[in-house]
Amino acid sequence: MPPSGRNFAYVLLDVFTKTAMHGNQLAVFTDAGGLSDCEMQALARETNLSETTFILPRDAATEATSGHRVRIFTVQEELPFAGHATLGTAFVLSGQSANTDAATPSEIVLDLNVGPISVRYEPQPDGSTLGEMTQVNPTFGQLHNGEALARAIGLSPGDLDPALPIQTVSTGMPFAIVPLRSLAVAQRLSFAWQQAAEYLAQTDAKFLYFVTRETVDPNFRLHARMIFYNAEDPATGSAAGCCAAWAVKHGVAQPEELFWVEQGIEMLRPSHIRLRAGMQSAGHDNQVVNVRVGGSVVEVARGEFLL
């Protein structure tokens, strides 16, 4: 390597799973100091994962008060927030990741473009550790017309669950939560991203998150899929937080009830996402608050990029 070359270490993780080669893949660059915006975007294209994160170390006093500065990129753009990227990056920072000697704190705060996000770790009965992030309080947006959405992506209106609304929710990234009638509909779901993009451009949502109350595993509450410009996502923590808020608001789950979502099964990367959200009185209304999204993380590889 020429003397002018630079080495950037990364960790490859599987998130929302306890099993390697399942869940959602994430590359975490552990010290991105010196990388330009263009270089971060180029590295995200090179890893070709749904998200790649870049840790930008700061002095200890700043990190103690403001958290660890982290930026998140897809192959196409920088995101203000992404769930599995947050959980996985906090896992690396916590010292949970293999081949590190760092002590494991119970809480890590990430300073993301959306603001500070806290991740806490809980020991589990099987000896593993489950991380849980607290997302920003949800905002509820547009109620979508089912016929218009179905027509836009090639579904029948009868494929939608008539008992539940399609609504945009954001806990940092706006998703339209789309309830489907059955597991069979979810399993055969297929459409070109351009169809969805044209529909979404006319709405307040950035992506669609499809859910159904029929599940493969009866221990799970919802079965989910998320298709976007980088193909299908095995697990979508940001969307899952929106889904938790939607579920509590519309009676699919009770306030503070722990429930699980399965995702990624159709693409042979099963993911297990734990959700809960609270409810508080706000004047004459009730407001969903304290959205938490949890899951396990497995380290699968380490390496360096040479620039």
C-alpha cells in the first residue's frame, strides 16, 4: 500500500437476530475521522447493504454530554435515523462486540442527525444481551386511501385489512403503515419500487411498511415486510418504531405491552423485533409516547477498507 493510503476498520453485524446469517446486515466504521461526505457515501455503496454507519469519535467530555456522533448512509443517501443501524452501532460502542476488552455500559447515547437516541442493554435468560432503543415520540400524519394505494402498487383493495387504517407515522423517518388482510397476501407481495415511489411522492411518507396480524410463528403479533430502492429490507427498526406507535394508537397492542414482529422470512433472513410504546393523556386526547424497539445483535466479520 502506498504511504499516502488510509485504513478504515469496520465491523459487520447481523441485527435483530441471535443467529449469524439471519437478521439485517450492517457495516459499522469504527473511526470515520478524515472521511469526507462523498467518501462515506462511496463506502456505503461499496458495502452494498441497506445501511452503513460511521462513528466520528469526539473528546470524552463531549461524548459524555452529547453522545457518540454517528452518521447513517444507504447506498443512495444519508438518513437522519435508521433503527437497525442505531442498535448495531450502539452494540459496537458498548463493547458487546467480540474481540474487544471494553467494559459494557448499560446505556449508550448516539448523536444522530435526528437527535440523541438512547440504547439500553438487558441480559436475557439464555445468556445473550438484548438492546432496546428509545425513539423520538411519534408524529401521526396522513390517513391514506386504501384503493389509491392498492391501485398504485398493483394490489387489490381486498388485499388490505378493512379493520385498520393506513397511516403515516414518524419516529424520525416517516413510514406509511399498511395493514394487509392475511399472511398469504404478505407472502406474495411484489411490486416495482418505482410504482411505490411515484405514489409516495404525493404523500407525507418516505416508505411503505406492510404488516399483517397473521404470522408464521404464533408467538409473534405481526408479520412485516418492507420493500425499498435497495430491494427488500430483512428488518426495519425505524419502521418498527412507527409500527409500535400505530399499533398502540389503533388497538393492535395495549400501552406498555411487549410484543414481537417477525420480518425477513420471505428473503430467508428471519428477524425478530421487540416493540412497546406508552400512552399518556394530553388534554382531551391520548398521546402515544416512549416508543422502544429492541433486538439482539451478532458480530460476523471484521476488516479494513484501504483508501
